[in-house]
Amino acid sequence: MAYLHETRVPQNQMEVLDRMIELQREHRYDKAIQLLRDWTANPSYDPTQNDYYFQQLAMIYFMKAYERPRDRDQAILPSAPICEKRLRL
């Protein structure tokens, strides 16, 4: 089943953030992570927002770890490089 927000291509930063929040509410963390990663590769992406996006990605990984205790290590490990990038900014 395709969700409405999966059929739309985000056109701007607000649409990306709205969709990210929607995915998090549905506990679809992997989709939210992929959405942010895809957006940062999009030509419309504003690299001056890196700090905010790195923070959001890390938070999604932490939420995923909290919701899925059995997979906690696998969920947190990918957030380490993101946190390092954020600290360098």
C-alpha cells in the first residue's frame, strides 16, 4: 500500500520536513531517514541547512533505537558519523 506522502516528490524544504514528521508519527523511521538522505542529494537542497538536517537524522536514528530495543545497536551505529559531522559544523 502506497501512502499519499510517498507518491509526492517534495518540492521544497517545508514539504520534506512535513513528510519527515508524518513518517516519524507512523514509526516509519527507515523511510524518514531515506527521505532526508535523498533530499540532501537534491539540487534544491540548501547546504546552509546541514546542521539542522544532521540533527534531524540523528534524532530519527535515536527514536528508532528507542522504539526497537532489540535492534538498538544497529539503529544507533549509523548516527555516529552524523553526530560527528554536526559537531564539526
